[in-house]
Amino acid sequence: MKHTDIRDYEDIIYLPHHQSDTRPHMTMSERAAQFSPFAALTGHRAIIEETIRQTEEKIT
């Protein structure tokens, strides 16, 4: 893998970050929420809690 030199990007590295004129800036929590449907362990906690509940019922 070739090491990239910062000089390769001199023409763009210090340009200002684009801000949309038509859409409001998103907060970090709003940006994070976009990815929540793709969480690998969605529903994992609920399954564990249900297993604990069933186990406790059998013990008592």
C-alpha cells in the first residue's frame, strides 16, 4: 500500500467544509440515529431478559 502524502491534496485540503443552504445541520445524535436500524444486536437485550425471566420462573 502506497503512503499518501498530504501534498497530494494541497488543492483541496484547506477548502471550507460545505454547508447546505436548504437543509439544517444535523446534530451528532441525529446522525447516529440514521444508523440505528442497522445495529447488529437489535433485540439482543430483550432476548436475554426474556431468557432470564423464563429461567427465574423455573427456579422458583
